[in-house]
Amino acid sequence: MVTIVDTLERTGDRRKDAQDLRPRHPEKAHRPDNPVQRKPKWIRVKAPTSPVYRETHEVVRQNNLVTVCEEAGCPNIGECWSKKHASFMILGDTCTRACAFCNVRTGMPGPVDQDEPAGVAEAVATMGLEHVVVTSVDRDDLDDGGATHFSNVIAAIRSRSPKTTVEVLTPDFLRKDGALEIVVDAKPDVFNHNLETVPSKYLTVRPGARYFHSIRLLQKVKELDPSMFTKSGIMVGLGEERNEVLQLMDDLRSADVDFLTIGQYLQPSKKHHPVMSFVSPEEFKAYERIAYAKGFLKVSASPLTRSSHHAGEDFADLKAARAAKLGH
């Protein structure tokens, strides 16, 4: 899926604000083009056609919600929405960061929608979700980085659907003292924060973030609540070396992270970071074996692996792996 970044699109609520037009990625619009490589056969997916896909789409629209499935151009959207699985992206559709890999809109976000927690909770109940993933854009403009809003969304879901388990995929809350504690106090079942890539690539791929801050964030979750499952993910194909990926695994294990996801980076447009390599399924399988040997309770590594893909099934596996480890 390729999106041309210098096409003008609506900002804010794109279904209401038809007059406010600007580039989706203004910081990338004037960069030279990077050629988009043809994807190998093991990455191609079918276009969504299922009636259930259309039902999920309608639920999202009726509740005026944003999904990372759409905003990030996820290749698994057809499969997930056809199973009534969706990952909700809160705090708007505009990110204050400008990562070189990401297709989410960048710029100055609008005000926080105080009705959003109720809308997400209603969608979760309508779709009958047993497990839900809640993520967000980076909101460096907010004093708490959006942590209180995460807490409110979790509380609304629990109130409306008390049996639904909740997984959060948060920003790094860089320079937002106390923000992490707010989210952990809300007791999500899984706390996910993605490293995205190896430290040597942060300057070009994820310039607004700090690798060891992200490691420390995940470590602190365990210090605050040792029972909470933690999770992180990376993309490969950005020019990283194999030994760097193995060192990243060790860094995550030093922070006692339970679950690692590894997926293939796919270039959203000619203005984004180029794909430096397509990693074969066999190489992903090798990464998976090594990660399990290093002590992760759960590993998902494949070309189409994404943080939220099969999240419900993975959560069940995660609980079973912990129980087996404890001898229960």
C-alpha cells in the first residue's frame, strides 16, 4: 500500500473539517524520492472484501474513531477487520513526532476529544471484543503526554465491557514526569511500547525518541507492577545488522520484557525511509528461536507481524507461558 505524502488531506476530524487542507507529512513533502521496491511474494495480501470488514468499518465511523489499522496503512487490516479486530488510536490522528518510517499524519494536533473514551468503549462493546488494543499518536504538546486520557479510556472500556482485556501501546512519554505511573495505575493487562529499531538507526529513523529511555520505560513498568505483562516490537529491513537485533533482545530481557514482536518494515511512500532489505521468512524464524532461547515468554516474528496482529490469541499464549514457567 503506497500513500503519496504530498497529497492534500483534511486535518483534525477528517469527516467534518473539509475546508482545512494540508499535506499529510509536511516535513517530508520536499525530500527527494526514495524508490519503493516491489514486495516479495511472501508479503502480498488480498484486498479486503468481507461483509464483516464493512461492518467493522461502519462501527468505527459511527463512533467517530481513529484506528491505527487505517492511519498506519497496516497490511493486515483486511484479515483483522474481517474478524472484528481493530486497534483504536486515541488522542487524534495527528502526531507531534516525525518518524521516517511512519505513515501517521504529523503536525500540531487539535484539542483532546473528551467524548473519545465513551466512543471507544461503545465500539468495543458493539464489536464484542474479548481483547482490545489501544494506542495513540505522540502528544508532546500535552503536559502528561496523554497519559490521563489513556487511563480514562481504560476505565471506560472496563465499565462498559468488564470481561474485555485491555492492551495499551503507548508513546515514550519523554520528559513527562509521572505520566507512566498514571497509565500503569489504570491496570492495563498488557503494556506495550515499541522500540521500533536498533539504537544505531534512531537518528535517521526515530529522531524524536531515545533508545535507552524506551528501555528504561519498559523496565519501570515492571518495577511499578511486576505482574503486568510487558511487550515491545521492532521492524527489520531498515539497514540494521543481525548482531544489533540480538543485542536489542538482550537489552529488552534486561528490562524483563515478556513479549517481543519482529516484523518487516514496509515503506509507506517515496518520501519515507527506504526498505534496505526484505528479510526472508527463514530469517524471521531464526530470530524467533533465538528470542525464545533468551527467555522471552512469547515471540511473534514474521514478515507481516505487527504489534496488534493476533493480539488476543497472543495474550492467551502469554498467560499460558507464564503459568507454565511458574509451574501452575
